[in-house]
Amino acid sequence: QVMLEESGGGLVQAGGSLRLSCAASGSIFRINAMGWYRQPPGKQREWVATITRDDTIDYADSVKGRFTISGDNAKNTVSLQMNSLKPEDTAVYYCLIVTTSGNYWGKGTLVTVSS
């Protein structure tokens, strides 16, 4: 069984920063990619950023230049540094790990950006 624990969400003013972290534990054989998704209030879940095993990184256009994803395969952790936050970044943020045995989601952490 694989468990993901997210941390770092909270309330921040527009223009501020937050750092989200996600740690995976359990029977993890090989992580192929790690990423972050978010679900704004009343909307569907959307992709935010991905980092692959070979450190290929990609971002949604809406966060490019403001968010930075980083991962540590040895420690099974992934982080998301969020700068210049906007009210439209308000959402529940979920981490995802893609492994050889399946995809696993965290329970989510709420980020609220006030104007």
C-alpha cells in the first residue's frame, strides 16, 4: 500500500508565496513521474505541473514562471514552490505519483489566496 501525505497549504494574500510538499511511503518500487493537480471551487481538477524520473519538467500555462516543482526520487518526495500567488490559484492541491505499480493520489491540501 502506498500513502501520500501533503503539507504546506494555507491562507495567503495575493502576491505571497507558499510551498507545498508531498511525501510518499509504502511499497514503492519505481517512481516514473510526480506531479501536482488542483481543483478550484466549483471546477474540475486540473493539471498544474509534472516532473519525470529523468527530471523533465512541465507546467500549465497558468502557473508557468510563478510555480516551481522539484522532486527527490530517493526520498519519494515532491514539492511545489508557489510564488506571486493570485486569487485564481485558490484550490485544493493534490499530489500524484506515477509508479510501475500504479498511480497514487494524496488527499489534498487547501490553498486560499485572498485579494
